[in-house]
Amino acid sequence: MIGHRQGLFQKQSLQQKLSPQQIQYIKMLQMSTQAMEHRIKEELELNPTLETPEQESYEAEPDTPQDTQQENETEEFDDREIDWDTYHTDSTDDYTPSGGGNWNPDSEDWRDLPTPYQESQLEKLESQVMLLELSEKQQLIADQILGSIEEDGYFRRDLNSVADGIAFQTGIPVLLDEVEEVLQMIQRLDPPGIAARNLRECLLIQLEQIDSSIDGRDTAYLMLKNHWDDFEKKHFAKIVKRMNLDEETFKQAYDCIKMLDPKPGSFESETLETGNYITPDFEVWYEPDFDSDNHNSDSGGEFMITLHRRNMPDLRISKHYQQILDKMEQKSSGDKKNAQTKSFIKDKMESAKWFIDMLMQRKHTLLNVMRTIVALQDSFFRTGKGIKPMILKDVAERVNLDISTISRVVNGKYVQTPFGVYELRYFFNEGISTDSGEDVSNREVKNILTEIIENESKNKPLSDQKLTDELNKKGFQLARRTVTKYREQLKIPPARLRKMAL
């Protein structure tokens, strides 16, 4: 008989908890240039110990009359009554602008003001996730999932990859069921269906969320759950027969499905929808070497890569507040107000130092990622042509960062090149093998698909199957479903609609 021992045992495990500072840094990584400008202005307003070189800072040489004046001012500051609540409240709600009724946001004086910062879809999701009261492990999983959501709002990363990534980064083992559980939580946030793995899952989640009293809702759910292949192929007669539906019931279900959003939370046109102009985050150009006759040399040259700063000033710790703190440190007073003031200044200075360090780290990470993208897509950045197959993992391995971090860095960022402005996600695409064994990017295949459609007979547009056959003839062995996906991503309507548009 096997006995069971009871007792206390020690078990060593590695745990990682994301601090508020780490969460803030992750958010800073994903911010565009415009959003980062706003974040810096906000920090300058909130933290009096943080300043720009242009800001007036009190500096005086020692052993001068000014030094005596500074000491007197410091003593006044120490004894001053401070209303600490003013640092935690905002009284702007009751603010009335000077000039009475002359305030007009449409006037010329107001037109040049910057567009207010608008929270991105990813930031909205992160705010909702913070309210879920997740465990530390679940928070790590959620962070991986959010960072891997693609620009169309879908999550296509393999769950094993998420679990392996967390285990590699933190040493914490993660089960697939745990990843699935967190993914389902995120999919039911606002908008419902975000982070779905495919269209079927996306629509089913939305149907789960809407009121069951809506006509056709239950039938629509069963239709998509049990007859998806027929629905996708538009074999509606088969569905009606198999589900034993009358025409009116089917119409109600179909109308219910048409109300759903196939791309909830899409990031694709987020920049344009906010009404902001695109501000490139990077600029890249190629400078070739020249020989003695001032001709381009084929043997050398280098890429010039810059991170645009524009309205992002250099930041530093206020010398004035440092001097105040130094004076307080020299005193051994047990005065409560003095101790409270000293603690406040110390906290603000630590926060300012952290913010400056994070800006430097952000710059280093962004430039590393951009340099890697340029190295992997060097042909395009030289000539404007020849996009190569490249996925997030290719960059992540070279810069030694997680895939979700790379996704955050490239999301919503743009680069200015001599050939135009491109979103960084433009350079990420899957590879397709041709009959000759050569790997080409799916972006090149999409260009060929576009060319085939442009040259088709306008009276007899090619069906997706015929488009597939044409691509196969050119050496691209693709499934019809893949060709349909590419056509939809190019926002090209199906054959019957292309003919109707004539």
C-alpha cells in the first residue's frame, strides 16, 4: 500500500509581475510620433521637476548675492502651506475663457491648434483588460495577445507560440487552455469579436452578445455554427433544406448576419478616421559611395535612418528643484511640512528620471527595429521595388525582442522614403514558393492579381477560381480560398459585382 506524506515543502518558481512603469513603457513603445508629443506635453504639465532647456531654470553661482536670494526663496518654499489636493484634481471644468462670448473654435486663432490626441483602439482594449482583474500569469498572456492583434482586428498567432513565448521570456509555464481562456475574455470586450481567429468565430461571438429576442438571431447562430462551409460558399438552398427553414425565417437570419461587423476593432484606417494627417515616425534614404570621377560606386553606400522628433524636446531634471532638495537634505529639521515637501520633490524627480530613461530606451528600440526592417528589405529601400517575404518573427529574432513587442512597435508607425510614405506593416508579408522554388512575398502576388483583374474582359470578369487558374499558370500554386482572401484584402469586389459596376 502506498502511503501519502503530508508536510510543508518549498518550491522555487520564477514569477514576473508587470510594474506600472513597465506597462507605461509598453504603451510608449506603441505610440506614434504625434501621440508621443502629446504624452511629453502631458508629463511636462504634471511634473514640475521635468523641464526643457528652453524653460527658464533658476541657476546661480555660489558665493554671490544671488545665492543669498536663492536661500531665502528656498526657506519661503519650505514654510509655505501646500494644498496637496491641487495635484490630484482638475478644476478646468468650470473654466470660462477670457473674452466672454468671443470664444469660437472655428475662428482663425483656433485653427492652428494641434488636433486633440485620441486614444487608439489598442489603448482602449488595454484599458478594458485592466478592469478584468487578471492574475499575473493571465496579464502576461493578455499582453501577448493584444500585441499580436493584426491591423484588421484579427488574432492569427498560434496559441502554442504565445505559450512558448511567455515560457521563454519569463520561465513561467503556460498551458494552451490558459491562453484560450484569456483570449475568449478579450474577444468579448468592446468591440465584440475583436481578436477573433477567423471570420466564423468573429461573427459567432457577436451573435452571442446581441439580444436573443432579435428576430433571426438564434437561427443565424446555428446556421454559422453548423453550416459554415455552405454559408461561405453561398449555398443557401442547401442550408434552407438541411435546417428545414421557410423563406421568411431564413431571410430574418440572413438580415441579422448582415448587421454584424466582419472587422470589429480594425486598425487599418484608424489614422484616417481620426482626421489626423499622417506624420512619418522615421525617414530612410540610401546614400551611395562615389568614386574618383563622382560616379555612383557599386561597392559601397549606406542607409541613413532617422527617428523624427519634431515637437519632442530634450528633457532634463530641473536644477532649481535639485537645489531646493539639496538645501532640504542639509537640514535636520523634523518639521512635518518640510518632510512632506521633500518627499514630494523626491518622488517627482524619480518619476522625471524614469520618464527620460524610458524615452531613450524607446528611441533605441524603435531605431533597432527600423534598422532591421531596412536590412531585411534593403532592395526596396534602395530602388522602391522588390518586397521580400518577412514576418514579425524575423525581426524579433534579430533584435532579441518578443513578437508582441515588435507588433506594438510597427503598429500605426510610418516611414518616409524617397518613394513615398509607407506604414511599417506594409513590409511584413508571408512568403509563397513558386514552381521554380523561388520565394516571393504575397504582396508581389497581390500586385500580379491586380494586374490580371485590370486586364480581364469587362463584360466577362474572372471568377475567383479562374483567377486562381491564371495565377497557377504563372507559377503560383495557390488555393482558391487564398486568392479570394487576397482579392478581399485588395478591396476588389467579386466577379458578379465587377460586372454590375460597368
